[in-house]
Amino acid sequence: MNEARPTVTVRPIAAADRDAWARLFVDYGVFYETAFTPAIVDGVWAWLTDAAHPTDALVAEVSGEVVGFALYRPVADTFTAANAWFLDDLYVDPAARGAGAATALIDGVTAIAHTAGGGTLRWITASDNTRAQSVYNKLATRKTWVTYEKETD
């Protein structure tokens, strides 16, 4: 007998989500071997609660519990001279994976982008994050671009 998948609800992040989001955000950092200090957590939260800042967030809930988030922002696309979107961070609590939260979050960001006039939604993930890639490969076209980083301070 098949177990019913839990219902995933996606909605904009709210002030009451601060503690749940912070716990997940720190776990996300651990996943990527990055220690998010309280100052970083507070700084990102300040962006998410500042209507003037371009970074925004959706959360995924299962049974009223926040189990994941997507942080996204509009960007300029010089290849099309149009708006585009970047999905900076997406994370789902390991205990909630397989319920469709990641797909629902990406679909939610896609809907926001569509309502705002469309454009390409882009994101990156670690080359060894094969579980996430198995979801992403169903939702988007994998590209061959190579990412570089250079500190400027």
C-alpha cells in the first residue's frame, strides 16, 4: 500500500518564521561546510525583512511546520536585455526530503518571476550534490557554465 505524500504549502516568508528559517539556514551552511555566524544570519534576515532589498524568500511548510526555504532575487540579463532571476539558496530539511518541497519552492519562485514579467531563472549547486541535481534535472535545463569566485576585499 502506498503512503500518501504530505501536502507541501509554499508561501512568502513572514516575521514569525525567523527561528525556523534561521535553524534551516544554519543547517544549509553546515551542508555546504560553511559556518554562518550570528552576524551573517542576522544580516540575511535583515535583507529578507527589508522590502527595499531585492533578496526575498519563500518557505515550504508541511503540516504547519517550516521545512524549507528558497532565497531569490531579480537580476539583469545582459544576454537578453531583460529581467532574469537568481535562486541564491534552496534548502529542505533532510527529514522532509522526498515530499516535493524543493520542487514546490522552485515552482513558487517561477510563478513569482512569471507574474513579474518572466525571464530566466538560474541557480547553481555543488557538483557533488547529486540528490538535488536529480530534482533539478526534472525541472530545468542543465548548463555547462563553470563558476568562478574571487574575493574583492
